[in-house]
Amino acid sequence: MDESNNKLNPFEMALTNFDLAADLLGLDTETRNQIRLPERELTVNFPVKMRDGKFKTFTGYRVQHSTARGPAKGGIRYHPDVNLDEVRALASWMTYKCAVVGIPYGGAKGGVICNPKEMNEFELEHMTRRYATEISFIIGPTRDIPAPDVYTNAQTMAWIVDTYSMAKGEWVPGVVTGKPLSIGGSKGRNEATAMGCVFVIAEAAKQLQINLKGARVAIQGFGNAGAIAARLIHDMYDAKVIAVSDSRGAVYAENGFDPHRAIDHKMRTGSVVGLAGTETIPGDDVLTVECDILIPAALENVITPCVANKINTKIIAEAANGPTVPDADTILDQKGICVLPDVLANAGGVTVSYFEWVQNNSGLYWTEDEVNAKLKQIIVGAFEEVFLASKKYKVNMRRAAWSLAVGRVAEALKMRGIYP
Ligand code: NAD
């Protein structure tokens, strides 16, 4: 990562994309002002009794960017670098992501400044329960519905459901999504982000007349989004996975390799590095190998102008949130690369979270096939709308997606009689 990259403020990046969309739509100043900034920001400082009996004070946030289209929705992140601007940015991203796929939610995000790698299960549980209590008066199944994000998982959500339900004196599974199946999680949620990403890639490939059978795929990040995307694009479309990376390095094989073997190897050794039949390459090279489809599925801000200049692919599908810095977009456009933006390409996760919430609220649970069929319908529909908007406005897919989303939020405000 170059130095200029480190200075990027994620909320300013989100505002840049918002302003471009608002310009395209010709939005009036008051509507812009209403949508631009978060509706509500809560900071909480709270004590947690640690395993050694001492108390430690943690700082956490919950930002609700918009409730114009429905209750706020977004994950909770545990990380030492969590800060208010990052949470604001991620909250606004959720507003637009939900609007792109047309699910009836606004956007929110939460986080606690902590280092979960240095905390044991006992401390994580106590911190989670206290944080949930601190934010409990602004969350709820019709207010704001959290979900897992970086270093939080189904167990974290289970603790939140329990804490919230105890305080309410009733069972409230719809207060969070991403729960374990045994307490109201949805089938298909684990694969949903990757599944949505692969559906979007297949639609783009059709439009660009790229045959996915044998198409060369490179993936940065081999976790929930990246590893499952590798498996699905290989199994469902017979594409060739030629390079993957994780935090320890990258592997490459000219003729591709079986991603199932890579998943097994990573489970056994903790990394993809050393996979039989592959050569080890520098981690960052995974972004610039010659391929047909590149899937950044790890970190934000990795496609800088410098990297964009070296990228050699036809489609970039952003499984990660915010992998491309705004200046790099111009270069990718000039090179004729089709970028499927994060608000569309990774929206499968929140879409199946929405299904989980619908199932919790109705008490009727769906099969995995039903979940995947409904996901495909929503994601393919959203792709078509974004693609048409990109043709109509003669803009790239990112600007088209944001414009569609911002337009939908503005329309909701208008229908509610809040703005003209
Ligand atoms: P994860 O923790 O399961 O996996 C992250 C992967 O990235 C790991 O394999 C890790 O080793 C790798 N990684 C870390 N640093 C790296 C580096 N410098 N180079 C290469 N790889 C590196 O996380 P995830 O859930 O797969 O999330 C990945 C991205 O997808 C994030 O941006 C996340 O916000 C986004 N996303 C995830 C979901 C979801 O449902 N999981 C939904 C929407 C967006």
C-alpha cells in the first residue's frame, strides 16, 4: 500500500461517490444535506470486567446513516483501528447497498475499539453483552438490525440476541442477523456474499460475451467471501482459478487448481501458501496477474492508481468493501475494465440477512434452494437495473449503482413528505 493511500479517509471516499451520484441526478441542496450525513451517531464508553478481575473501559459506536427506506441495517466490527469516520462510511455504504438491491432497509454500522486477538472468549462475551446493552435503546427489529462484520461472527450475534431478549422479557431473534442456524439463522447465509458475487459476475460475463467456462480467475483474500467465491465460480461455471492470496502470501498456477484443495490446505496449514502444484508469488501480485476476472475479497483501498495501471483483467468484482480508491476508477475506465462495484457485487450478504429477518418475523423457515433462488432473482434484477442505468447515463457501473441508490433514498424522503 502506498503512503497516499493510508491518508484516505473512508467517509470522504463515500462522500465523493455520493456527490458524483447526486450531481448526476441533479439533486437539490436540501435533499443532499439530508442524505449525505448520518441521521444518528452514538458513542459509548463502557466498563468490562476482564478475566484477571480488573476492569477495562472500551469505546464503541453505532451510527445510523439512514432510515429513509426502512430500519437501519449493518454489521458490528471489533478492531483496534475502529474510528467514527470509518463507522460513518460503512454505515452510508450499507444505505446505498440496500437501496441498490431494493431491500427495505436503511444503513448502519457499529464497532468497538479492541483487539479481539488478545481477548479470550470470556472477555469477548462480556464486552459484547455490555456493548449490546449500551446500544440497546437504538437497535431492535424495527429500528436497527446489526450483523457480523470484521472479527465478529454468529456467536457474537447469539450473545446479542440473548442479551436483548433478556432485557425485553421476550424472544426477539429479528434484532440481529447472521445468527447460528439453531437460533434462527438462515440457510445459505454463510455462502450468500460469494454466491451473490458469482451471480453478478455471470451476468456481466453474458453482457461482455465472456465465456465463464475456462475463464481465468484471480482472488485476493481467501476467507468467507474469497474462498467460497473460488469454490462457487469453479463448481457452478467451470471457471479456472489461477491465483489466490491471503494475509501470508499468494499462490499461482498457469493452468489453474482445484479451489477445494486450496480450502483444505488452508484449513490444515492456516494459509494457501505451499499448496501442491502452485508456485508462491508475492501477495500483491495476485491483483496484477493476467486473468479474465479479478475478485478483491480482502481489504479496502488495495486498488490504487499505481496498481490499476498494472491490472490485466476484463472484469473486477468487488467482493470486499471499498477495495478501489476513487482515482483508480478513472484508470480502470480508460482501460475498458468492467468494475462491478461493492454495493452490488457483495450485496448478497445483506440480501440473505434480510431473508433471515423475514423468516424470523414470520416464523416460517426456507430451504437452502429457496434462499438461493430468491437471492438470484434479487441480485440479477439489481445487476440489470444498474447495467441499464450505466447505459442511460453513459457512466461506469459504480456511478450507475450509486445514482440508482441515492435516487431511491431521495424518492423515499419525498414520498414520506420530508423533502420536495
Ligand atoms: P474473512 O476474515 O473471512 O477473510 C479475509 C481474508 O483476507 C482472509 O483470508 C485473510 O487472510 C485475507 N487477507 C487479510 N489481509 C490480506 C492481505 N494483505 N492480502 C491478501 N489477503 C489478505 O473476511 P470476509 O468476510 O471474507 O470479508 C472480506 C471482505 O469482504 C471485507 O472487505 C468484507 O467487508 C467484505 N464483505 C464480506 C461479507 C461477508 O458476508 N462475509 C459481506 C460483504 C462484504
